Amino acid sequence: MDLPRHDLGLLLSLDVLLAERSVTRAARRLGISQPALSAQLARLRDLFDDPLLVRSGRTLVPTSRAEALRQPLNRLLDELQSLVAAELPFDPMAGPVTVRVIATDYIHAAVTGRLVAAFEGRCDGPASDIRVVPDTRVVPDTRVVPDTRVVPDTRVIMMAHDPQRSRQDLEEGRADLMIASEPLLPQGAIRSRLFDERFVVVQRRGHPRGTGPFDLDEFCRLPHVLVSPVGGALRGVTDEALAALGRTRRIAASVSSFLQLPPLLARSDLIAMAPERLAMACTRDLDIFEPPVTVPGFTIHLAWHPRRDRDPRICWLRREIQALHL
């Protein structure tokens, strides 16, 4: 192997090929033609004396040699990018900026709207728009949140949290930042506190129990909805707090997403413990009450990959989001 004879750009192409596992998608992402990338793949195979990617059905599958190259290649390209970035200060006015943020369903339900409103409030240009990408594969033409005060065109793409892929998305640069609670953050990610959240009791508007404060007996007697990210669980932090008092509550339903909670409550006489920011986003349909039992809240963090800790663009993005005081 004689690396000096080869274009260093081949390594970037290999990185994208391993991520996309498709010559067509990788070529589109790199901005070159499919035949040109196919020629580069042939050169890479010659360089490493290995097929690198082999066809399996309609997709390309990395060989064991290619899998072994993934992490060292990611580190090398990140180090090269950081080396260049350290010498070139980030100028947000220089052109369009795209922000890719992984977030949990709770963040999408409770905070995304406030994020958009905060950007719009600082915007001198036309109204902003945001779309929630349904998984962590970024749609190339997704348009979101232009903020003409900070930059001519800032696009914030909110990506769904996937426990199996979020760490890799941060590591490989498909996502810039992640917003989530501590237990969901990828191991090794650097994090910064965004805000603390607490739980409140919620019920539908017009609930037959009325709008008086909850006492402990009524709280335990009425049917509850429990949100369990793993799905199907019938016990949570509220139940632990009640158990410390020698009490239990009645769990009538368990759902896997906070996004399912507001419409379920709006069409039933169920009640629930919900994060306050989520409840505040649904006050048209829900009434909010102080819980009759003390339940510990949680902290939401902004997180990023350690290799991008000093990246000027990522530093700028972190400052912008922190400044929104979500």
C-alpha cells in the first residue's frame, strides 16, 4: 500500500460509502456522479487489497476488513477536520448552516415548538418552518427554521432518538447534537445541562372529577396512564414514590411514547403524571395540577461527541441553543 500516491479524498469517499452502504446514496451525499464514485471504490479496493463492500440483495455489506477500518477512519477524518477548523474560525454569516439535533419524543412534543418560536422571535426574515424527521436518516431537502438574524439561512433538523443508532450518528457526523435525559445519552458523550423538568398531574378539560386539587386518596383511586419508553411496563417513578408511603395507584393503560399521552387523555377520563413542559404545551385540552406526592424530576442535557468538542461550528451551535433558555 502506497498511500502518498493516492488521493486523500478517497478516504472520505470510503467513510461515506461505509455509512450509506449504497453507491447511489453515497454519490448524492458527496456531490459526485455514480460512475465517478464507482471508479473511486475500485481504487479503494486496490488500495486496501480487499472488496470492502460486497452486494447482499439490494444493499452493500462491509467486509470484515471494512468494519475494522470504520472507527480508525472516523477518528482520522475528525482529526483532520478539527485541524482545519482550528485554523479557520467559524463565521455564521458566511453562508447557510444546517443543525441536526437528535431528540426524544418528549423533546419533540414539549420543546420543539418552543425552539421554533425562539428562533422565529429572533428572526427578521419570513416565517420559519420545521419538520420532524421520522428517523435518523436525514432527508436532503428537509427545510427548517431559517434564522436570518443569526445567519442568512439556519436549518434545524430534529432527528428522532434511536437507541441503536444515535451514538453512531453522533460519532459519524450525521448528527451534531443530542437533547435527552441522562439515561438516554450515549456513553462517552460530553453533555451540558439545558434545564430541569418536574412532573405534574394532568386530566382532560371537563373531567367529571372537577378542577379541585388532588388529594392522595383520589389520586390513587382514579385510573392512570403510564408512559414507559420500553413499552408495557406498569411501574414508574411515581409508583416508587407512592410505595414509600405505603400506597399504590391504579394503572389502566401503558403507552410507550409521550406523544400518545395528550390525545389519549383528551378522549377519556384517565389521568397521568406528565413532564410539566409537555403539559404546558397542551393546555387547550388538558388541566394541570400539583401532584399529591413528591416525585423526583429529571434533567435534560445537550450532548455531543468528544471529538467535536472544540469544533468551532459545534461550539457556536451549543451557545445558540443554550441562549434560548428552553
